[in-house]
Amino acid sequence: MPAAQSCAVNATPPPHTALAADRHHGNQLPQRSALALGLVGGLGEELLAALMAAGEYRAVHVGVTQTIGSATPKFRPWRVGQGVVLVDDAFIGVTGEETYAPSTSPIRRYGEDEVLEAARTAREAGATTLVLVAPLPALLQMGEATRTLASVDEVALVAMGFERLIIIRPTAADDTRELPMALALVRTVGRTLVDLMLPSYTKALSARTAAQAILEAVRAAKPGVTVIGAKELAAIVQARMPQQAPRQPKLR
């Protein structure tokens, strides 16, 4: 934009002036909105942060279990089942008992047996894109389950008629629960062997890197059903953020 010919050349233009300038130059303000369900734990929190930072969303409605306030206009807490929200894209995070979330967190959790319930909530909110984030252990990342529909519930998701159904299976993060010393030692040895024996792409990405890769995968997904495993996520990381790509450990 040309500099203003006045002493106020560095002043921030008023909102209505900035809006008019954006329209004049063809810049579009974000028009899409998202629904975030079950985004708890390390990966869930980072994915929620990525949605909040994403330029394409003007609002992120977050499913909660109790009414809470928000100091950020883009963050819209929504007590699931109360009132109506309208969204374009819905993100569902599937978690198990091993996923740590503070007991005081108001965000509603969803387990594997609640995926269809969450998807129906997204459909009722008008979502045309459904993103299901369902982590898999590293040992399962080389199987066919990472490339195809792996359950009756996932087949049912297809039947719901979303324009885009994106199922993403990142490698599950390590279980960090405290164990007795003997079991903790077995777990450590097992992890070391897995790191050495399996391809580097099966190693769990950091929560932040995985969240960024998931968002990139959603942006690139075409209409229809897309299933993405750790290998595809690692390829996205390698192409877009190679410095964060996992590396195969070496024996010395």
C-alpha cells in the first residue's frame, strides 16, 4: 500500500479503512469456521492452537462440558448440545485413558466408542468437512489400517455424506504414566528396540509438528475420503518443515 503523504505515515489506519483497503486489493477476510471436539492432551492442545492461528478460520467453536468465558473472540466455547453452532469444518480428536488431560479441563473428551456421536454433532452443525484424528501405536503404522477404513464406525462416517472425510492416524505419543521400576525398564527397552527396528516415519512426531502436519494435510485434501498415516504425515513434515522431521537412530 502506498505510504500516506502526511505526518501520520506510520499510524495504524482505523479498522474501517483497513477493511476497505483489503477489499480494494482483493484480500479476503477469513470466512470459514471450525468445530473442535475432543482436542485434549499434547496433540489435541497443539492442534487447537494451530486452528486458532490458522488464517482461514474466523471462529473456532470448542466443545466443552461447562459454560466458560473467552477472552479471545476467535475462541468460542460451546457447551455440547446447548444451542446451535454453524461450522464448515469439524475436527474430532480420539483419546484413550492414557491421554493426560487436567481434571479441571472443560473440554469434552471423546473415546473410540464415541466417534459416531461426535460426527453426528458435527453434521448437525452443518460441517461439510470432517477430520478424525485417531492415533495408532508405532507397531501398527506399517499395516493396511493406515491406508484404508479400519472399522465399522469409519464406514458409517462415509455414509454420513460429508463432502470431505479425512481420517488421520499419527503415531501415538509415548505412554508417560508412572510404572513400577521393573515395568518401566521393560517399557524403555521396548521403545529402544522399536526405534531401532522400525522405519523413522513410525516414530511419534512432536505434538506441535504433528498438529502442523495435520493442518497441512487437511488443506491439501480433495473431496471424498482421505486416509493418512504416519508415513504420509512424515512426508508432509519432510517437504514443509524438514528440520523437524524424525531421524532414524544409529547404533554405535
